[in-house]
Amino acid sequence: MDDFYRSANGDLVTWYQNARPFSVFFFRILSGSIFPSDPYPFSFLFSFVTLYFTLRYTTDQIISEDNFLLKLSIFTLLLCNPFFLQNLSYKYDCVMMVMSIFCACFFVFKKKSNNKTVDYTLRCLIIFSLFCFYQSALSLVFGLMAIKMLGDVDNNKFSITIREAFYSVICIFVTFLIYKSLIANFMLTEGFIEAGKILPFDGYFLSQLFDNYQGYFKLLSLFLYKKYILISISIVSLFCLLTIIKDCVDKNYKRILVLFISIPLLGVSLTSCNIILSSPMYHMREMIGVNAVFVYIYLFIRKNEYITRIILCLPISFLLVNLLLSSAICNLKRIEYVKNELVIQDIVRSINYFGVEQAQGIAFISDDLQSPAKKIILKNYPLLEYFFDHNTFLNPWYANGIINGEFYLHKIITGERATDFPNNVKVLRSCYTETALKGVVLYVKVGSYCNSLPQNYNAGIF
């Protein structure tokens, strides 16, 4: 998690500043108040149930035939996206993010109405709701559109399939303009307006777009284990080539054309729709559409009956990798929680020592406390280092979430990290912190100092 403060507290103001009004309204309805109450465990229950029925509905729309194993494979691929599953650990935001997934799936696979005006008006409302819940889910929309084109082209004329996809893109673009005019321009604060600027259409547009794409793809490469990625790419490429050859032999050229048309859509789905921004943040939680690309590959290759059984290894491998990552994330969260408890215990001891009234603020100088278990996990799963890269007391947002959100110390956290430890003042050394009071600010160094303490020192037990 890169936003522990909001995970611990539920910051509705930030949702407003991110131009996500439906997230605020929806949560106020759930809370029955303008103040966010702790939704645990109801937020998780609501999210898991909604996610299940959403993906079940999507799977049924993708696969119309009565094939349990095939549907289970598609459902597994849709569910097992580590970049999205980590979002479910936010007990406040998970509801909004799942609602955006619902909007994305319903926008693409909503049953058509006989009245096209009503149909596309409803689609605009759905995509507008997606923007107002969580904008990054738009990348999943593009991936699902590619999947739908691949399925429709076997049953419809090529021109009809492409026309429907084109109308959907126009619908998204028009809705975005409406959303920007009515919502974003009024709600985004100065900092978020700067972060949300789109790449200028000049001579450097393509090069900057490629750089942004590379930034997100590097995160994806950490998920795809490097020692096996070349083998996997070679096998998948071979299967795709065999499928293309078979389509050529069968004179099924429209599937090949749809494949090439889908490449830009799949490219956005594989990374993030934020590649179009001037200064994207490269957050993993934005990569919600990654799994749609694997679903597309699976569906494209399975048309070749000779390798249908072999390709079942894809969802199985996907599930196995995600289970291992999820287990590692749970262990890391447990390790971080124990560390935070020990550090807070020492800080409370320091506050009581120097005086509760005197220590009004806290400034962190360093955070070098890492357990051997954490180092081993991060070495085995380098992707997780990006999940937890902001989880340090040097990050004021994280420190505020721990100190005031999780442990209720009610102290001011300095906005910028202090560079020097105070000199010529009394220093209190505990097992996990060194602290010194200067003025009304408690300066803290987090690390392992147990070996330098007297033998009769009691670090405390939780």
C-alpha cells in the first residue's frame, strides 16, 4: 500500500480533490454520516460479493457456451490481477474501486437496447460514473473492448464489430469532456490539476508517450519473473503464430484484422490509461486492466483445438503466482505492523520522558529498521518493493497514518524530513529509536539500537 493514511482513516476530502464525487456520496450513504466511520468488515464483504457477481456476469458474457472449465479459467484470469487485488486491502477505498470495476464491465457488456439513443445515453452515464468513482479503471474498459471485438467478430460482420467499438470510443471521449467540464475543472485542487495535465500534442508527444509506457511496463516486468519470461513469451508467440496461420488457412482474415486493431487497446490495458498524462505517478494500483490482456491471449489461442488443453496452463500459472504474491504481501503487512508497534512504543516512552505538553510535533530523521524476513521477501518478490516503497516513517503521509490514524497519538508530523539530528541536547535511546527534543519538536531516528543498551533494559513486549 502506498497510501496508508487514507487506508487507516478514509480521507473523503482527498476523494473530492481527486474529482471522485460518487466515491464520497456512496460512502456517506454507507456510513449514514458525512464523517467516515470504520467500515470493517462490511466494506470487504460488499467488495468481495460485488466483485464476484461482476466478474461472474462478465465471464458469462464472454463465454456463451456451457463449458465450466473454460469459464473457470476466464474468471480466474479476470480475478487474479495483483495490481488490483492489492487495492482490496484499503478498507475505505476498496468499495469505490470495485464499483469502478462494475462500471467498466457493465459499460462493455451491457445488453443492447433497441433504442440506440437510450443505449448510448445509458453507456455515457455508466462511464461517467466510472470517472466519478475511480478514473484508472478506464484501462480495463479498453481491454474488455478488445475482448468483446474478438468474440463478436465470429458472429457478426467485420464492419459491424468495428463500428460498435468506434462508437464506444466516441462515447468514452464525449463523456470524458463532459466529466472534465462539470466535475474535474471544479473539484481538482492545484496540485492534482498539475498532475492531471495531458501530454501536449507537439513534436515530442510520441517520445513522451513511449517513455510513460516504459515506466508502467517496468512495473509489469517485476510481476513477470525474468528467468521464465523469455520462455513464456516464446511459447505464447508460437501459439499465436500457429493460430494466425490456421486462420489464414481457413480464410478467417477478420480475426487477424481484429487482432491488429486490438493492439493499441491492449497496450493501454496492459499498463495504464494514465500514460497520456504529462507526469504520471506510476502507481501500481492504477494498472487495473493488466489481466484483460491475458484473457485476450487465452481466447485468441483457444480457437486452435490442438493447443486448447496446453493453454490451460496460463490461468493455472496466473493463479499460482498471485497466491504466492498474496501470501508474501500478507507476511510483509504483518512484519510492518509489528515494526510499527515497537517503534510507537518507543516514541510513547520518549514523549512521556520529555513531557507530553513539550513534545507537540514529531520529525523523523531516518528509518533504517528492517527485519531479515522482510529483506528475504523483497529479494524473492521484487514487485512487492513497489507496493511498500512509501511505507516508511520518512514519508509524512505514511507517518501521519501510523501515528495519528492507527495509534491516535495526536501529534503534528512535520511536512518535510529533517536532515540533521539536534546537537547539544539530551538524547534518549531505546531499542528501536533515538529521540531528542528541540523546541516543541521530537526528533526521531528509527533503527536497531538494542545492542548498545544496558543489559537490564526492557524493550517491552506486545
